[in-house]
Amino acid sequence: DLTDMKDCVEREYAGPIYTTNTTQQRIYYVSMLREPIQRYISEWMHFRRGTSWRWPALTRGQACTNAHFDKCIGKNAILWRDVSLDEFLACDHNLAHNRQARMLALFDSTFDACSYLSNRTAETDSALLERAVQGLHFLAFFGLVEYQNYSQLLFQKTFNGSFRFESHAQQANSRFASEATIKSLNSTYINQIRSLNSLDIQLYAYAKRLFFARLAFFNII
């Protein structure tokens, strides 16, 4: 999340490797957002393949997230291999739910992620979404996975050509959570995913409007 990234990067950035007496440097935070249903299914398949986001407690929020993760898979388990979509959806403590909104909201170091995860209400959800929108505006740039070509053009315009690419981005649609995977799910599953990721869906809708407004501003479209 952005809280840990800011803490880590700014701590290291202030060290002798990054500072000089003659150069004033600046940190830019960028991110890519993804359509929430595809992103959620991709994460389910990530665990199903036998991989995991779980790591040793290296960051200040990790003990909290590990505790919630344990409630889904069991305290002594490391992986969630071959987890069914029903199991994945059923765990109320699954950190895949609204992951993008939660991670963007945490740019605000005053936001208590542990308290939010343990005591969710309509009011805390609203506060989380508001912080996620603020986090989106905190980023120097964000793109959308579903619009990789436009994202590359917007990136170059945002930084006034300071960063250059050797080739044009190709729209990659052969991801694990392909359209075919989504179409194979019945409407009950899709509706469950929508409900569990309602904050991500609202955030993405806002991000998409903002993304296309920026494309128009730079005369990309």
C-alpha cells in the first residue's frame, strides 16, 4: 500500500545513495488500476495456482493483514492452493475484497487499516472510498490496464516527454482473468463479486472518468 511505500521510499531516498549537494530530486508515485471484476478473478486464480501474497512481517501493516489472511486459510497454512471460487467469496476476511480502494486509501498514514478491517460499517466504507479518491489524486500518474496504449501516451504527456519508451504499448488481453473466464461464470458469481467489491467498482468508475478527462485535456482523444 502507499503508506508502506511512502515510508520505505522516502526513508531510503534520504540516504547517501540518492542525495547530492547539487541536485534537487523529487519522488513520483504512479500506479495502474484494473477493472475490478477481472482483478478479483485474477487474484482468485493467483491463489488457486498455489501462490500467495503472504510474506514475513516486513512492514508495519503486515501483522494486521496476516491475521485476517489466517482467518481465511487457517493459521498454519501458507497457501490457498486449489481454493474454489465459493470458498474465496465466502471468507469475510479475504483481503482481495476491495483491494484497490483499500491500498490507495492507505496513502493517508492516519487511516487505521486494522481498525477498518475489524469494524467495517457503511460509514467506514464511505470514509475509505473518500480516502481512496484522495489517494488517486495524490499519484503523479495512474493508468488503466484495460487501456494500455492510452496509458502510455498519457504517461508521456504527464511528464512532458521526460520519460521515453522504446516501443508502443501493446494491449495484452491474454491475462489469467480473461474475458472467457468471466463469461464462463454464471450471473450469481458475478453479482457476488460486484457486491464484495462495491468500493473498488465505485473507485474504478471515478478513475475511468478522470482518466478520459485527462486524455481529452492532452488532446490524446
